Amino acid sequence: MSRRIGPVYAPSDYAGFIRRTAALVLDVVILATLAWGAQWAWYYLGPTGWVTRDSYRWIRTVTYVFSLLYLCGLRLTQRGTLGYRIMGIEYVYMLDERPSRWALAFRAMLAPLLMTFFALDHFWILVDKRKQAWHDKVTGFYVVKRHAQPRATVQMVQRAINFMLLTFIVWEPAGAGENSTSLLPGDALPVGAPPAMAPGRAVSSSSPTKSPSA
């Protein structure tokens, strides 16, 4: 079982189901509006010879490819799609390091796939403690409100979880480190904590201790 460290956030900082659903609806509206506008322009502004059955098939293909590029391409950025930006939410990595390009690409490709074929992926946000969809868990990301700051860094463990006859490898905070204000041996320090909070470390005094006089 792999162990690393990573940030955790206050429960109110995770983006909930309503906010994330609104972002998804906004993205669908944006894409539908662009698709309708492209077809309208093709039909009314293009030459008469352009309006054929093959041309409609071609423009549908272009619309589909553009939608994939929109959903996957903008998910490669931290701020995400236009829907995410309008709703004030963004992605953050679960590990205390910069996510690799592969991790970002994996999330960008997996999110539309799971949301298309497994609606439960999105509805899992309703019951998850950290309001993660399954594609968030598998790829190792949170979705938080913009400007949210971690409340602590804790040990993260990688576990295998069986779900819908499939096995997923996910990162999760270990033990009680996420909720407890007192640190256990081996836990990482809360963000911004003074060194005196380290387990087993004595609090130092700024003035020297005088020995008792004989």
C-alpha cells in the first residue's frame, strides 16, 4: 500500500453537487449554443450548394470533435472549463506535489467517459465525504471553491476499491488525520503550524532556564 502526503480542506471548501451540476449544465448550454450557431450560419450564411445531407453530417462531426476538445482540453488547466470558472470552482491535486501532465490528461479523458456511460459517477458527489465523483477519486483530484486553502497536510494512502464489478486504485487521507486537530505520530504538520506542534517535540522557550541556587 503506497503512502504519500497531501492536503485536505475544510468540508465547506469542497464544491458540492449543486455547484458542480450547475457548472456541468453551463458547459452543456455553451456547447449547444455554439453548435446551434454554427449550424445556423452554415444554413443561412453559406452558399446554397453547402446545404446538403453530407454537409450536415460533416458539421455534426465537427461539433462532436469540438465538444471533446472543449471538455478535455480545458480540463487540462487548473481552472477547468468555462462552467467551472463561472461557478468559481477548480481542481486541486490530492498529493503534495505538482500533478504530472499524464495525471491531468488522464482526468481530462476519464471524466467525460464516466459521466457519459455511468451517471452514478456524478451522483456519487452526494454521498462522498469530500464531494468527489468517481473520476476525481480514480485520478486523485479534489474539486474545491476558488481561493480555498488547505487546512492541513496529512498522510495519504492508496487503496484498491471494488465498485460496479470493477477495481479502482484511489488515494484517500489515512486514519483520523483529516479530522483531528491533534497529530498522531507520523502525521504531517498542519499547514502553517509552528515546529512546536510536531509530535514528541518539546516547546522551546526564548529565555534561558535558570538553575536553582544552592
